[in-house]
Amino acid sequence: MKPDHNSNRYFTVEQLEELAVAKYIEAALTPAGVERDELLDEAKRFASRAKMKSWLMGEIGVVPQRRNYH
């Protein structure tokens, strides 16, 4: 696994969601193989971080703004 050069950077829930979507799109446009699998793993990590951060913010009473994707 590659080192995460952004590991010290703070992202908002919205930014994490946008990064996840971008990685999913990039993976969809990449032929099946190792690179695509890595992109999907990254997308899942960003999506998971967004969910965790959203949940934690809700626990302390701060509700992040949510986009309506529908």
C-alpha cells in the first residue's frame, strides 16, 4: 500500500464524499486490474471516513451540511 501523503490533512465530510465519488468514477473508467482495485479501495476508504466523521460530528451535536444527490 502506498503511503498516504494527505494523512495529516483535515477534510470536511463533503470533501471526503467528493473524493470518494471521484475515485469511484476514476475506477469505473480504468480497465480491470490492480490499478482499478487500488482506486476502489481508496474510494471505499474516503467514503468510510466521510461516514465516520459525519457520525462523530452528530454525536457531539454538530450536524454537517449534506448534499442532496437525488
